[in-house]
Amino acid sequence: MQISLIILAAGQGTRMNSDLPKVLHRLGAAPLLHHAMAAGQALDPERIVVVTGHGSEAVSKAARAFDDTALIAHQTKQLGTAHAVLQAETAMAGATGDTIVLYGDTPFVRTQTLAAMLDARKRHAVVVLGFNAVDPGRYGRLIAKDDTLERIVEYKDANQEERAITLCNSGVICADAATLFHLCHKVGNTNTAGEYYLTDIIALARAEGLSAGLVLCDEAETMGINTRAELAKAEAAFQTNARTKALENGVTLIAPETVFFALDTTIGRDAVIGPNVVFGPRVTIESEAEIKAFCHLEDCHISRGADVGPFARLRAGAELAEYVHIGNFVEIKNSVLNEGVKVGHLSYIGDANVGDFTNIGAGTVTCNYDGVMKHRTHIGKRVFIGSDTMLVAPVTVGDGALTASGSVITQDVPAEALAIGRARQVNKSGLATKLYERLRAIKAIKKDDI
Ligand code: UD1
Ligand code: CA
């Protein structure tokens, strides 16, 4: 059966105290919105509609960055969650099958939980995801008998007795697309908040003789982010979870509590991650690679058997082939390092291609930027770049060539040539001794002055 997702993300999130729309705040180096989308996308939905309002342009861009087929529905005024769902009706035209409504600010709902809701749909017209809250606070309360729901009452509208209920609404709702829109059209706004509550569709469904069911999940899954404090708490929860998953997948983490993952970090079996490693977005590490202590990686791919660090930084577009060795204080950006390349110490390699088994000496810099434009450096196979070589791009060093230490390479180096680009050394005999005598004499006069 086809399924669709509607993700509500129009709110500003006033309590974040931020210019950034709430769903764009980052959790695991990804916008909150991507977490909700990821949970739903694993169900292989026929379409995803994101309802945007505050910061619509930026939120739409983020939605499409995650899934370029995502449809955007705009909600000009935030009149309530049922009104938000109705904004998706046009984008949902022709959609058949079940629709799951998710909130963009609720990042931990698991795919398995959504699948359980789809399963419960076989028995009920509308299915709500609920949880038993330790502190039910301002959540909507579920009025239920066993697994059958009668209605949902919002905190603001609830009486004393209803507020005592600890069975709460997570906000996730699932129904057949046609039923969902039919019921949302019937929702009014005569309530304390003057909003069109999506939660009202339960009582409306029951009044039509439709059944409403309940799926329960762990409270941790339904955590909504409303404040920076909650975001920080969510980050801690996300990291704990990601570390556990990495360990289960056969990754060695020497000090798990010091490693920080992104939502999309992928690490192969038998990779080893040292202490204090931070993964930004879009990092893939293949099996048996090793990342030593204190490395920062983002948007890069590390192949099998490569080793990186300690203290290395891999930036966007760093592509390391098998058995590449990157040592301490090395930065790599937008560069392809082919098999067995070694960059052992204190180097910057940016906008470069480096051929198989080339060795880059300590202190090498690809001078890729002239203040206006970026240029590429091409280094062939089995090249030896001497320590402290400045490669002024655009420049090409041919296969098997060698550059002398301290060279500034401004012209292409043919294959197998030795390039020396530095001033010739001159030795002046006895001059060191004379120089010291003079300096010591000057120092003595200065002391007398004092
Ligand atoms: C909602 C539920 C409540 C539930 C709680 C769980 C309703 C009426 N209430 O309350 O039962 O316990 O979530 O967290 O649904 N949004 C829009 N457009 C709008 C209004 C909201 O897109 O016009 C989006 C928000 O950006 C947010 C989500 O919908 O992502 C939820 O809205 P919010 O106002 O936070 O609902 P709650 O009051 O938390
Ligand atoms: Ca909320």
C-alpha cells in the first residue's frame, strides 16, 4: 500500500529565542526537520509534504536538501495543526493510502513505531501515537478505553480530572488520506486557544462511527524541542543512541562518550574511532579504517584501511582511497588522495588530486587561493614532495617527480624530474663567530646603561 507523510513545520518556535526557524536548529549536525523526515523516509513513502510558514524559504530549502522530491505546502498564518494539515491537501491530490502526520520538532520517533501505527490502521480508521508521561505537563490528554480512543483534550481546555490523566498525545496521527482531510475540514476553532486542533479529528471520527486506535511508545521517542535547554538534552540523547548503534554495528569506540556523531554518519565494521573525534555531516568511513584521537571530519569519504590523525581535519570533498595515511596536524579539503598516499605531518592539501603512493613531506601547502579564485593542484603517482614545498596552483607535478625541500613550485614539473625552486645556499667562513662577538658587545653596552 502507498503511504504519504505530512510534516508540520510552520511554527516559529518562540521559546527558542532565535531568528532561526525552530526546525532548522541542529541536532546531530542536521536540522531537526531532517530527523523527522528520516524516520518517515525509511517507510519508502510515495510522497512527503512539508508544511512551512515561518522562514518558509529556508525551511523549504532544508526539506529539499534532504529529499529533492519533497513537496512544500505553505501555511501563511499558523491557525493550528488541523489548519496546517489542510494546507497540504493540494500537494496530496491523488494520494491514496495511509498518511502519517509528523511534527518537524519531534526528532526521535522511530521508523518501527510508525510501522506499528500502519499496522494498527488495519483495525482502526484513525491511529494516534500516545505515551505515558512521567510529567504530562502541557501535552494533550488521551481519553481512551483499552486501545480505543474516544477523544483528545488539549491541556488548555482540559478540566482538573482530565489533567490528571498521564496518557498523552505525541502528535503523530495516521489515517487514510481522504478520511484525514474529510475530518480536518470539519474541525472548528471554538476552544481556549482559538486554534484548529488536529486532535479534534478523533471525536469527529467517533461521531461518524469510525474507530480510533492507539499505539503506545516510549516517552523518549516523543520528546518535542521547544527550548534550547531541550535541544541540548536532545543532543545528549541523540549522541548516546548513536554511540550505542555504532558499537552494535561492530565499530570500536575507544571512549564512546567523547565521540560525536551526525545524523548521517556511516561507519563500517571493524573501523576504530579514537577518543574525542567529531563527525560533521556526510561522513562515510569504510571497514577497517582508523580515526585516531582529536580529529574533526565532515563531508568526506574514507576508504578501507586508511588511517587518519591524531589531530587531523578532513573538510568537504576529502576523498581518501584505500590505505591512505593522514598524520597529525593535516588539513584536507576538496581533494582526492589515491591509494597509499601519505601526508604525515603539518600539511594543507586543498583542491588537489594526488596519485597512488605519493608521499607528501611535512609542511607542504597547496597554495590554492589567489585571493579571488581557487585553483587545482595535480600531483601524479609515486611523487615525492619534499618537506615545506609550496605548490602554487594551478600546477601539475608529473608521475615519479620529486620536489626539493623548501621549494616554491610555480611551474609544472615534468614526470620523473627533480624540481628545485629556492635560493642557492651560501656559506661564509667564520662569519658566525664574528656576528656573535658583535651581538654580545652590544648587549654588554646596554647593561651598562641600566
Ligand atoms: C500538539 C498537540 C498536543 C500534543 C503535542 C505533542 C494539537 C492541537 N496539539 O500541541 O495534543 O500533546 O503537540 O507535542 O495538535 N504547526 C504548524 N502550523 C500551525 C500550528 C502548528 O505547522 O498552525 C506545527 C508546529 O510548527 C509544530 C507542530 O505543528 O511543529 C506542533 O505544534 P505546536 O503548536 O507545538 O503544538 P503543541 O501545542 O505542542
Ligand atoms: Ca510543541
